[in-house]
Amino acid sequence: MPGKDDDGGMCGLIWLSCYIFINLSTTLMNKAIFLEWGYPTCLALWHYTVTSFGSNLIVRVLRLVEPAKLDWNAHLKIMAFSVLFNVNIWVSNVTLDMVSMALHQVVRALVPACTVAISFALLGKRYGTNILASLCIIFVGVIVYAAKGEVNYSYLGLGLTLVGTLLAALKGVLTNMFMVGDLKLHPLDLLTYTTTYSAIQLLIVLGYSGQLTVAMDELKSKEDYSRMVQILMVNGCFAFLLNVVSFNANKATSPLALNIGGITKQILAIILGIVVFKTPIRTETIAGVAITIFGITMYARESYKAKLANQARMSQQSSGKSLAAKAHTASRKGQDSPKASRK
């Protein structure tokens, strides 16, 4: 069955740690770029393009990863999956203008819960009571530290934010299914398809709407154009690394563990803001961060326990099969002995 028990051992921990660090770095860089060049969808196109180039270079040119041979049915599934990528980005960008940041953070904190529900619906995967309790604690923590901002919204904006939350969870689960399900695609191989298809779709939409032309004209008109190009190049490389570690972390751990990693990134961003940028400290922020960290720690502990229990169960099953095989062999020998003596 696709999916794991939320902990891929040391390898999974390394990938997840890299994901949190690179995600935080890329997010901070994106925010800096938006202050000077406010076209998030065009930036997403740039990220897709760089990731497509990098992954195809590794898989198709250098052959460091053996590319899978896919039929048209598999290609159509990945094309539909790439549409989900773009719709998810569009909904996220639109809702940021329709609801306050505080409400956006709170609703997006429901992604782990949506991942649990989707994993059960698509895969029949169940989680223990303690893990579900840890997700509730994390959600409460996010509400507390996000409550410092105003909660402004329209019903349409709230509805779209909820849809975006479901899409984000669905994207994570489907990504995992492509890598550990029937196709068993290597993360880099899957990236060659998803980012290429997504880039083509987004290029057509932005080109047709004229937004790409406007964005490029504004970029070229800047006095520090060469500096912006250099920043975008570095940002594109970070986006490529983020996609690579994100897919590998998803495969090595689980979509739910990746969701928790995303919330951990938010906590680190808050702490970084307080320590480095001297962001004013509020009681709600301290309480919310503390509650969230407690929930994340509880999730990690319970996931580790679930992994050990699963390993013990598999070991017992393996031992049972081995004993049954030995008993069957002994029984066969016992049946063959009288035949040999009669001869």
C-alpha cells in the first residue's frame, strides 16, 4: 500500500530536515523578490522552468537516474496531476488577497487533517489516536500565534482558502502515490514530467493573459535589472533544490510528515524574525509557538512509536512464516522417510 508510517528512519529525517531549511530559505527569498517584483505566478513559472531544466539534465542527459518507460495512460495521469499543481498555486495566490494573513495561516494549518482524511479515502490508511491528538494540538497552537492579526475575510475568500487547503493535501498524497504506488517513479524522474507539463500550461495561460509580457517589461525597466536577474538565478536554484528535497522527503517519510515539516518552517520563521529582525514579542506568539512545538514533538514521538510497532509486527509475521516453512519442510521429510525405508 502506498505511504509509510510517517517516519523513514535516518534517511527520512535527513531529507525532512533539508526540506525545512531550504523551504525557509526559499520562502524568505521569495518574499524579498515580491517586494521589488510582485508577480508570484510568473515566479512560479520561473521555478518550474529551472526545475524542469535541472531534473531533465540529471535524468535525460547525464543519466544519473534511469528514466521510467511510461505509457500514454501514465502520461495523462501526470498531465492531470500537473494541472493540480497550477490550480493549487493560483488558488493560494488569489486567496492571499481575499482573506487576512492570520486567517490564511489558520486554515492552511488544516492541511495535515485534510491529508489524514484523503489518505484514508484513497488508501485506507489509518492513524493512531495519539497522532490525531498531536495534529489537534498543532492546530490550536497555530490559531493562538496567528490570532495576533486581524481576521478579515469574505465567504468566497474563506471557501477558496478551504479549497486550496484540500488541494495542497491532495497534491502531497498523489505525489507520494506516484513514487511508491504502481508507477514507482524516482523523485527526479517524476519532477521531469510534472514541472515540464506545469511550465507549459502556465506559459500558455500567462502568455495569453498578457501578464507575462507586463511582468517582463517591468523587470527590464528596473535600474538594477542585472542584480534582479542574479537574484532570480539564485532563487531558481533554491526552488530546484526545494522541489528535489520535497519529493524525496515525501517518498522517504510521508505526505503527513511533510505537512508537519511545513508548519515547523513557520515556527522557525517566527523565531528567526524575533532573534534576527527584532520582531516585537507578544504573549500570544510565545504561547502559540510553545503549543505548536509541543504538538510537533508529540507527533514525532508517536510516529516513532508507530514505526517501532510496525517493525515488530512485520518481524513477528516474518518469523511466523519462517517457522511455518520449517514445519512444512519437516513434515515433508517425515512423509518421505517411510517411503525410503520400504525401498
